[in-house]
Amino acid sequence: WIDKIAPPPPSQSHSHKKPLVGIIMGSDSDLPVMLPATKILDQFGIPYELTITSAHRTPERMVKYAKSAAHRGLRAIIAGAGGAAHLPGMVASETSLPVIGVPVKASVLDGVDSLYSIVQMPRGIPCATVGINNSTNAALLAIRILGTSIPNYQLATEEYSRKLENEVLDKCDKLEE
Ligand code: RP5
């Protein structure tokens, strides 16, 4: 019942492996914002699943997803939603897995509404929150979480950071030439 709504290209697909990360979103309109997360996970070779489930429109499906996530082998969930963005927090309340919320900028209020909806969780139910529309960081955080128990992923995040550093240093060199 988990739909791959936007499977990555066959050469980069990890769908044959058991997903470690679940990417969910409240609506297909969130997909453009969530695709960068899939790109990062593909880049690191991490198997993931991708689907739509809404806290308001499909509450039963959301609860089923959250309750089954750990048993199905997921290690982290990335949840994107906009407006009254209750999906990440509600999923966090129904699973013991780490949940990373991505505030999606909807048509009004510039995504600040989504950000506040996700970040202001009550004590006891943590939900990590990244910047508005920043699903890239959500994926990188998920990989860091995986890296605490899978050393190769920790090494890969270190390598990723080194590449970023070198990119900046190269730009400095060019500027100073
Ligand atoms: C939220 O409402 C979704 O996460 C989406 O960001 C927003 C608007 O959804 P649509 O009306 O575009 O389906 O639940």
C-alpha cells in the first residue's frame, strides 16, 4: 500500500532494497519541495519509500503508516506539509522513530505558518524541523541519524561535508586569483 509516486530513474533506484527512510507528504502539491530529499538519498544510495498521507484528509492512513513504520524497518521519517502542517507532529506522536518535518511554503503566509505548525511541538513529542522548503537538509539529517548505527553512512556524510568545504575553498581561490 506504499505507493512510489515518483520513482527515481532505474539506474538510481534503490526500491529493490528494504527502505530505511520514509518520505511522506500531505499532498502531491508538496512533491516539488520533497524531491530534493530523494535526490540526496539516491546520491548516498539509501533505500527509501515515498508516498502521500495527510493528517487531515487521510488520518487513518497516516496513523497506519506511522504505527507500522518501525516494524517495516524504517529508521527515520521525513514528513513535509504546508499550511496547517500537522503531519510531521502527528506522525511523531504515533511512532518512536525520529521524524524530521519539512515546512512547505504554501500559497500564502510564506511557509511561516507551516514552520510554526511543525516546530512548536509540545514537550514529550519531539519532531525535528528543518528550514522552509529545505528537504535537502531533512535527508542529510536522516542520513546522519542512520550514520549513528551504520558506519558507512557516517563516513559518507563526512565525505559530503569535505566536498562542500572544497567547493567553497575553490571559489575562494578563484576570487583571490
Ligand atoms: C497540506 O495542505 C499539504 O501538505 C499541502 O502543503 C497543503 C495544500 O494541499 P493541496 O490543497 O495543494 O492538496 O495538507
